[in-house]
Amino acid sequence: MIGCFIIWRLKMKKIYKRILSLGLAVGVIFSLQESVHICAQENTQTTESIFADYGDENGGETDTAEQITGTGAEENTEQTTEETENRKNTERATRETETGKNTEQTTEETETGKNTEQTTETETGEIMDADDTEEAEESVWMMYDGTEEPEEPDEPELDEGFHQDGSVAINEMNFPDDEFRKKIKKYDTNKDGLLADSENRKITKLEFEEKIQTEGIEYLRYLKKIVLTDGICSIMNSSSLEEIEISDAYKVDHLRVASFSGCTALKSLSIDAGIDLDAGIDFTGCQKLETLTIKEYMGAALDLSPCIALKKLDIENLYGKDRSSIAKLDLNSQQKILELSLKAVKLSEDFVLPKSVQKVHVDGVSSKKLDLSNYKNLKEFSVEGSTENLQLNGCANLEKLDIEDYYLKTLNLSGCSELTEFDTLDQDNLKNIDFTGCKSLKKLRISSGGLKKLNLQECSKLKELEVNAGKLTDLKLPEKIQKITFENLLLTSLDLSKYNKLEEVYFEGEAPKLEKIKCVNTSLKIFDVDRFEKLEKLRELDLSNNKYLKEAEFAAYGYGTYVDPVIPNIERINLSGCKSLKTFACHKAPKLKTVNLTGCVNITELDVAYTGVGSVDISKYKKLVTYRCAGNNLTKLDVTKNKKLRTLDCQKNRLKYLDLRKSTNLTNIELNDNELTSFDISNISGLGWYKFDNQYYTIAKGKKIDLAKLPGFDMSKIGKVTGGTRSDGGYGSVVTLTDKKTNTVSYEYDVQNGWYQTFHIKFENPDNLASIKKVKCTLNKNTYTYDGKAKKPAVTVTLKGKKLRQGTDYTVKYKNNKKSGIATVIVSGKGAYIGTVTKTFKILPKKTSFTKSVSVNAGEIELSWEKADSATGYEIRYSTDSKMKKNVQKKVITKNKNTTLKIKKLKNNAVYYVQIRTYKLADGKKVYSAWSKAGQIRL
């Protein structure tokens, strides 16, 4: 009896504690009452003593024990004893079957806490292992019906907050949101309706795709990160949560406030969507928040004052109460912030960045002036928007800068001693920039249509510069600059000679006024003007004594075509002393008269085709492989010393003889359109590309020629002769013209072992006629005014005082003699005279006059005139001098359809005189009409 009673006492104690921790239903208590009732009559006093002891151990629960004991006084003692024994036997058998353990051993392990693998802490602090807990539960269910375990219990009701053992009931009171509660239930591994501390520890990250309410999140005391979508903007009172990610907040209805108050451990908050809030965001208690990211915020002023630990702030779009109102942002409390990225359409003028900031990106700021002077911690800064004045002076640690602000006019970077790279400064309106003290700057790209002065002398480490400044007239560079790209220069001259470290120079765009470039005795390796549209005004280029320069190409050649050059009007090029030079190319520059290549002994490619250079002595260029001198009116060419020559283009000259017997490596030859009478290529075996046609040798007078007297002519190689006869019965060297129709003799000549080439001899004046080229030709009128009719001035031709007769001694033709411009008269010999003479005369565009000339505003006049269809454009001059001798100003209108002009910035209370004339472009020259009558305007 005593043993049974001890076992019963232990079981009752465990069952009672389990009832308190689980909050089981009243049915279980009735089962307990039944057990107590059965044993009450057997030993009532002992039972009461046991419950008294138990009540003391459990915080004064003895009243309940007494009630339970008292309810069984009327039961029969013997029956109770017998039923109790039966129940004990049944319990023992069931327990031994399921666990395979001795009851006494299990009880001992439970009480001594030896089993440490799985433990559960009760409300009173006792440790129970899994077997004990299971045993106690089994006893309860066995007392309930004696055999079967019931279904899983329902959620504990009306049980709010943490229990003493650290568990929390997963019910509607603690977790009101169904979806949220459903997510938490997944962690209830034993399905007891409680989130035990061990289960709670496993909840460190939660993700939700559906819309939920997070009330009860404070019970998840090990939760570190939560990811939410579909319009959740408030999470409060989580002491463990460190990271929050929220997206799709646009689905939220218009809210009054969003709150993250009480999230005392929160370090990172990301709202990857737009939020529209009446009263802002509540960050109360978020003292540990370090990173805040908001895709779009619109509403009341954003109060970040509680976020004293904030280090990184990123707001992609910041608005006021609507998209057009001013956004306010106070960061005075954020003195630890290191990174800031902010886009605001309208940011309040009192916005001030914390001095602690190291990295800043500002977009859309409408403030006219942004002053970050002396921000010593600032390392990276980028800005987009409409700021006109940006002050970064004194930012001694600034390393990286990116500006895309198209309204910027003034930029102060003085004292930015650590700035190493400024890759993008594309500002059309930029007028003033200060780089004083930017001693670490290595690379810079500037593009500004308004910049007139640029001083980079204190940028001592600057190596690369790209400058696009169409109005730049004053440029100062550091001595150690190595690479420069110029684009759209307004300079008239450019001298780079003092930059002895300079290695690469590139030109792009236009330089309409550049006349002279000098870059002497530097480290120049590349000088590239190919990307310029044209340097129309460039006359002189001096690149002498650049010992590393290998290429000087100012024009391109490809597929047999000479591309138009970028320096068409160049006159002088000096490359003397360029010992490493291998390539020089400048063709189709007819004004080029001088190319100095003295000392360029390593040159391998030389192209001076279609220039005015004339004959070039190439005998000293022993390494020459390619030589192009086409179209230069050459009469002599010596290539006998250039044994490595592989390509020779000397077409369209006046060569009468060319010795190619030593040019054995030639593979490409173009000799066409010369005056050669013969050539020998029998020693050239690898010939690939060639052009030999149209060889016409000219005889000025007479109708005979002795071929044997021509240089290099071998009579044994002559073949068939047409248009003339050979002396000595067809075997002699003298050829007499017989074809009076063409005045041409043609013959075949063996140029390479049976390869016959045709040559021609042209007899210009076989009958010894007088040349009309020596006549005096005059026109009766040299100037006309356009009226739509053809103009034919009378022609007078005299030779040595003798007047020649038109139609008998000469004929006259007119060309371009109807439209305004320059017309031509062609006089051709006839009868006893031979040859042609040309004369020109002008047809002036039609005159125009003002239809309106008035003063419309202070210091401003407005002019209108009649359109002149025959003109290209108009020229207007104005002055306070009625005779147009002093202080004369001119305006040119390049399109004839423009017939109005406003002239501003004139002197008030003065009288101005204005005149207009038309002009016509003809062969690149302007033909002007007469000036109109002067108009008088009083301001």
C-alpha cells in the first residue's frame, strides 16, 4: 500500500505540474478528482499531508489540492483500493511496454535530472526529460479513459504572454493574424499548441509573400530577420529583430503613419517600394538602426532623430506631401552617417549633410548652390540635378567624383588633394572651375561649351586629359601630362613643347581657328588628328625632335583610294630629328610645299601624294618600303637606292623616265598617266598589282622624233608602230607623224621578257603653228549684276601688236555666264594658231535693301530686308560713323532665306548707320553685291 501510494504521489505531482504548464481542459481535472476520491478513504490524513507539501512547493496551490481530496469522501474505500490497484497495474504494463524501462528507474532519472539530452523546464524550475514528460502525459490520458490517447488538444485559450518556462501559447490572443499564426505553428514540433523556448530558438528568419499583421512578433525573441511583401509597413516592439525587408508597399492604402517603434535591436531596414504616409514613420527606440533604404517616400517630414547610429541612408525618391512639394530631411542627429544616397525633386534649402559622411550620391536636388566645403571625411561624391554652384573646396579626402548636373556653372575643387580620378564632367553651361591643389588627380575628362579658361598647373600628377571646350581660349597644363585629347578647340595656336613627358595627343571634332601647332622635343609617341572633322585653318605643324614618334598620319589610304585629309590647307610640316618615325602620310593637301624629314632615317612609309611638295629626295631612306607621290607634277624620280621598296605609286605625274632595274622587291606599281617612253621591269619577279596605261610623251613642235635619243630606250625592244613611219625602211630610230587627225604616234615596247606595253607620242604643233597662249586677251566688261540673262562680254585678242580675227584666228566660248558668281571665257586658236586662253568675269548677286530698321528696346535695333534669290547670304555692317570708316561692326547671315536680324548691346542715345549687301560663294570665294544705301537709326 505504501509503495503504491508513493508511486501514485509521484505521478500526481507530475500530472499536476503538467496541467499547470499546458492549461488542459476541465475533463482532465475531473479525472484527477476521481483518482484522489478513490484513495481518499484509504488514508485521508496522509493524502492531505501530501497535498499540503505539494502546494507549498508550487506557490500556495494547496486549496486546489484540498478541494480535490475532499470531493471523494463518500466513495467506498475497498472498491477504491481495488480500482486503484487495477489502474496501477495497467499503467505499469503500458509504460513498460512503450518505453521498455523500469518504473522506479524512470522515476529516479526524472527526479535526479540525469538525462540531459532532452530537457524541459517547468514553471517551477524543475527539469523534466522527454520520457518523464511523455510518461506524465500518458498517465493523464489513461486516467481519462483508461486506455486510448485522445486527439491533439485545441489551442490554449485566453493564455497571453510568456509562461514561466519561456513558452508562449500559439493562440489568437498572442498571434491575432491567421497567416502569421499559421507560420508560427510550423515550429510547434510536438503539436502541443505552445511555442517552447527550444522551438522559439529556431525562428531566426521569416518570409511572407501574403499580406499579414505582425502583432505578436515580440514573442519571437530569437527572430533576427523578416522579409515581408504586399503592403506591410509597420513592425513594432521586437527586441531581437535586426533586419527587415519590405516590398510592394505600393499596395498599401493611404496610411497615416508607419511604425517600427520598439525595435530596439534593428540594424537594417529596407523598404523596396513606395510609401505614402500622412504622419511619417515612427522610429522610436530604433537607436541601433545603421542602414535605411526606402525606394520612394512621400508624406510628412521624415523624422530620423531617434536613429542616432545610422550609418547608411538610401532614399531613391523623396517627396513632400505630394510630388511637387518641397521635401524636408533633417540629419542633424545622424552624426555617424557614412553613406548617403538621395534623390529629391525639391529639397529644402536648409538641408545640411552631416560632417561624418564619407560617400554621397545626390540626385534631383534643385538647390542652386550646394556647399560641401571642408567636409574632411568625404571620399566619394556624385550628383545629378539642377545645381548651378557646387562647392567642394577643402574636401581633402575626396577620392572619387562624378557630376551629371547639366545646369552647373561653377565648380570649386580647390584643396581636394586626394582626388585621383574625375572621369565625367560633361557640363554645357560650366564656365568656372577651380582645380587648385588637386595634386593627386591623375585622370580628367571635361566637356563644356561655356568654359573659356582652364588652369591645371597645380594638378602635378595629372597624366590623362580629355577636354571638349568649344570656347576655350586659355589653357594651362601640368608639366608631367602624358596624354591629351582635344575636342572642339577655339584656340588659334597650340604650343605643347614645354610638356616634355607628353606621349599621346589626339584631336577630335573641330578647331575652326587653329592655325599653328607646335610640339617640339617631347616624349611624343602618337599624334593623331584623324578624328578631327577638318583643320581648315591649320597652316603650320612642327613636331621636330620627338625621338619616340613613330607615326604622323594626317590622311588615310585604302583600296586604291586617297581619302580627303583633315589638314587640307597645311603649308609646312617639320618632322626633323624624329629618329623613330616610320610612317608619314599627308596627301591631297595642294598647298603643302615643305616637308622636313631630316634625320628620319628609319622611315618605312612615305605618302605625299597630291600635294605641292614636288620632288622628294628619298635616296637616304634606305628602309623605305612604301612611297606614294601620285599627282605631284613630278618630272624626275630616283628609286635606285631604295632596294627594299615594295609599293610605288607615282601615277598622274609628268615622269619621262624611271629606272626600275634595281627595284627587284616591288610587288605593287602604279605608273599610269605619265609621259614615259619606256621602262624595264624584267628584274621584278613578284609583281602583283600594277597600272601602266596612258603614257603620253609630248612634242611641242614638229612631226618627227628620234627614239634612240630618249633616256633608257632600247631600240631592240620596240614593236609595232601606228600613226607614223620609221626611218631606214621601217628599221630606223626616227619616227615621223602620219596621223594628222590625232597627231599621235603609238608603239609597243617589251617591258618584261615578251610583255609588251603601249606608249604614245603626242605632237602638239606638228605644223609649227603659233601658240595663242602668248596673245593678249581683254574683255570689254569684267563685272555684271545678276538679272537672269546670260552675259557675253566682247573679246579682243592681239599677238605682238597684231589684232587677231574671231572666227578665223580663234573661237570664243562662255561658261557659267548666267548665274551670279564667276564666269569663264575660253579662247581657242584656229587656223595658223594653236592652244587656248581663259579669262574670267564676275556676275554679282542682286542687291537688296532694308524694309525695316528700327530701335525696339534700349540698346537694341531690329532689321528686315528683301530676300535675294541669287545670293548665298548677306553681310551687314553698322557704325556710329556715317562714312563707315571708324568702329565698323559686321554681321554675316549665311542663309539667304533669313531676312531679319536683331543687334543688341548697342549704345543708348546714339545714332547708328546700317548697310547691307549680298554675296555669292563661287569656288570657295565670295562675290559681293554693292552696299545698300545707309539707314539711320536713333536709339
